[in-house]
Amino acid sequence: MSETIRVVGLIGDSVEHTVREVTLRVLDNLKAATPVATGWARSNWIPSIGQPVSSPDGTRFNHDGSAQAQGRAMVAFGYKLEYGPIFLSNQVPYIDKLNAGSSPKAPAGFVQRAMDDAVGSIKSGSR
């Protein structure tokens, strides 16, 4: 019985590590892919644990990215499976338009591409 618990613990640790790694790679990809006029959309990719963020951080012309940094730290150093799912939210009112291709600085579908690239890099073992 104690060996079974140990194996389950090792599996849980591995899953938690993978979830953290995928989340942080997706976040990095989204930050790199999000077109920038004021930086508000880019700084509003906010990781959270248990429930999504429900409102944007700051305003279009007054934002500092602190919520993103805090969310990143929570995921990187404090995530456990028992805490629930991890969400990457962006609540700026125009994020859907950006993802639909409204900016010449980013192709339509950049959000899905950021997620696919992160998962693909984990599967291939690349960084």
C-alpha cells in the first residue's frame, strides 16, 4: 500500500510540473504574439488558479502588468492539482477582435497557435 501511495505521489508531482510548464509556455507565447499598441492586451494575459480572472487589470493607458506577474508566480511556485484548474484570461474588451485578425501585427487565431505551439514544444521536449 505504501508503494502505491508513493507512485501516485510521483505521478501527481509529474502532472503538476507539466501543467505549470505548459501554462507558462502558453503565457510566454501569448505575450510574444499579442499585438501591441498600448500594451494593455499583452499585459492582461493573467494566469489564475481555480477560477478565471473576471475583469481587466488596469486601463488601456494605465497598466503595469502586476496582476500578470503575480499570477505567473502563483502558477510557477504554488500550483497543486488539488487547487483546481489553471486559467489564462484576458478580459480587455477587444481581445476577441485582435484574435480575429483586426491587427496587421498578428494573424487571426494567434491565441490558438500560442497554445498549440506550447503543447507541441512540451511533447517534442524542446524549449
